Amino acid sequence: MNSKYIIPGIMVLLLIGAIYIALGPNIPEKYIFVDVTFKMGGAEYQGYTIQGSKITFEFKREGDFFTQAITSGFASTSERFRNITDVYIKIDTNGDINYYKAEKFYETDDVVKYQVIEK
């Protein structure tokens, strides 16, 4: 093989690799929904935070009395995200903070739904 083609060939391969890395794989952006089953009432949705590939939905309870009934809650993102690998629920009950990992149970082209049960 002629040496005048080796260096340009290597440069073309490096350029193709750099373009692929810069653009990344074509992962679609999706809305994240979470369905929460609470062990007691009074939880209010506060919003969500993103840290890298982790999203945490935050709920808060304040007061001295909460109904001792199983209740459900629902939250979602207002924008689409890609590369979310972990979904957590943060429940703050008068300063007592608990985290629960949500499990994926449904996915479409633009929505990923998770569910979690407070223990």
C-alpha cells in the first residue's frame, strides 16, 4: 500500500470518530412521568431536580396530623429529557427525608412512566 494514502486515511477515520462522539447516538428526548403511592396523605408536589442522569421528584408534608390512608400522587416533567437513567422520589415529612427509587413500567416514543410505593 502506498504510504501517501495511510496518513490521510487515518485522518479521515479520526474525523469520523470525532463527529460521532460530538453528536452522540440519536437518543430521543422524552417526558418523565411518575406515579407515587403514599402510605399517608398530605404530600404536596414541590418540583424536580436534575443531577447528571438522575432526576428526583420532591414531595413535602407539613403539619402535625396526616390521614392514615393510602393515597396516590402524580408528577411529570415540563420538558423532555434524554439519558435519564435513575428516577427517585424525595418525601420530606416535617424534616424527616426519605428517598425511594422508582421503577420503569411503561415507555413510548416520547414518554417514560415510572412508579414507586412509599414504605
